[in-house]
Amino acid sequence: MLNIVLFGPPGAGKGTQSERIIEKYGLKHLSTGDIFRANIKGETELGKLAKSYIDKGQLVPDEVTINMLKSEFKKVENPKGFIFDGFPRTNAQAAALDEFLTSENTAISGMVALDVEESELRERLRKRAEVSGRTDDADPNIIQNRINVYKAETLPVKEYYQKQDKYSEINGIGSLDEVTARLFKAIDSL
Ligand code: ADP
């Protein structure tokens, strides 16, 4: 299986690029943010819990997120592989994912990170807020909180994969097609 972790700060373009990657490589897209939003829309218990964190720009607790991801993974029959988008976001999630994939007789092929500078991220999130209807994009304070959480809790996940020699980084600035081409190249050399 080809199992890719797509990594990058909020607004880096993970969602958009994921769509192109799943199409080319026939992978299943597992976006924890999308799954939480679907649960919020469906007003499930999980959705209510997740919303209380997401609306503040905080992370949903690891245990909740990990259990949800495992159950979504298990729903997929005969997968060719997965693209993990927005997960793992903490070192504890990364370790839990490794352990889980080992029990499923597979492993992460590599992490590919989209590098985008902070001023550009803020601008993209501001524009996205106008069309996405996402409450966590609408408020500059919440955006700042997400960027802070990213730096404190999520950036260390990069080192987790670097230590395993599974990390590659590409420039996330440029046209959508340019970024896609760089991503395909990075994935092809995993
Ligand atoms: P973005 O990349 O724009 O921050 P996501 O859609 O990936 O957006 O995530 C939205 C929110 O959902 C996050 O700010 C966080 O509150 C929650 N979330 C998503 N993935 C995780 C995760 N792996 N662990 C904890 N919380 C998560």
C-alpha cells in the first residue's frame, strides 16, 4: 500500500492537493478535519464534542481523534493506500498511527510537507473564510490560535518522520498545477 501523510500548516492547500493525489494514485482520502465537519453537520455526539474544540482553534483530544481515524480506516475495503490529511497532528497521534498500521500489516510510506510562509497562510485563510462558511476561518484570533497550536504541537511531527527517514518537503507557493507537479514528483520518489 502507498500511505502518504500530507503535512502543512492550516491553509497550506492540503485539501485541494489531496483531491488531485487521490485521483492520480487511487488512494482513499482520510481528512480528520473533513470527518469532524461531517459529524458536526450530522449533529452526532462526536460532532458536538469536536465542535467545542474546533470553534476555539484547539485540537480535538488525541484519543478521540485516533479512535475515529481507526474506525474510518477499517471501513475501507481492499484499499490501494491512504492519504492522511490533517493527521497525525501530534507526536502521540503519529506513534498511535504507526502502531495501528503495523497491526494492519502496513506502514507509512512517507510524509510530504507543503511549505508556505505565514503571511501567505493568513491571506489564504482570510480568502477561504469568504467562501467556506467555516467558523474557524472567520475570526483572526482563532486563525492565530490554530497557527500557534500548529507550531507548538504539530511541527514536532516533522521530526518524528525525519528520524525514520520518511520526510520530504516541497514549496507550496505557486500555481495549483505547479504545486501538484512538485507533489507528484515527491510521491513518485517515495
Ligand atoms: P486546517 O488545516 O485548515 O486547520 P482541518 O480541516 O485539517 O483544517 O482541521 C480543522 C480543525 O479540526 C482543527 O483546527 C482541529 O481543531 C480539528 N482537527 C483536525 N484534525 C485533527 C487532529 N488530527 N487532531 C486534533 N484535532 C484535529
